[in-house]
Amino acid sequence: MLRAFDDLRQAETDLEAPLHLEAAVLAKWDEAHRTSVARRRTLWREANAVAAFVAIGVGLWQLGHHLQQATRQPSSYDQSRTLVVVGEPILQGEPVRMVRMRMPASTLAGLGVRTVAVDPASQVDVDVIVGEDGIARAIRVGM
């Protein structure tokens, strides 16, 4: 039996398939495998799109959550901060500097500004907004 198979193999090696038959078989092979590859690529594209959508959604939710927390302030915070405008108002486009300093609460009381400090001799932190000409434009108390 093995000898018969060897003879058949030798006889078949000299034969070649017609070109149109070979081309038709290869075309069918490509067609059958192209759809499975295309399906896999489509699946990966859809999965990537869903992952990107979820990542963007989570990022936007976190950003919104952080912005909500940043805009919420305790009510005592709003009551303890005071902004006093002194001198001329700040002109639009005028360059200003903010200078942080510590001064006695009695000095602020002399300007008519109430502080949360109980002792007039205690020190209070203030921010002073200074105009380009060196004159104070505003004082913010209660940082």
C-alpha cells in the first residue's frame, strides 16, 4: 500500500493545477479570511471607542466633582473674610501687586474694619492690593 501511495505522489508532482482554478481557490480563501479579520478589527475598534467614552466620562465627572467642591465654602468662611476698598478703585488693565503682611488688629480697627481677633494687640494677616503708583487700593482681611 505504501508503494501505491509513493507512485501516486510521483505521478501527481508533474501535474499543475490550471491557473484559473488556482486563482479561484486563492480568491475564495482570501474572501473567507478577510471577513473574520475585518470582524476582529471592527470589534477592537468598538471596544476602544467604548473604553475612550468611559474614560472621558469618568474624567469629566471627576472634574465636575472637584469644581463643585472648590466652589463650596463654609458659611463662616464667607463671614470672616472682608475686602475693604481704600483709595481710588483699580482701573481696568492697571497692573497691581498683592502684598501679604501682618499688622495689629488695632490698626485695622482704626480704619473701621472689624476683625475676628479678640485682643486688639494681636496680629492679623492681611492682603494689600497695591497699584502701580505704590498706593494701596484694597485690603483683604481674614485669610
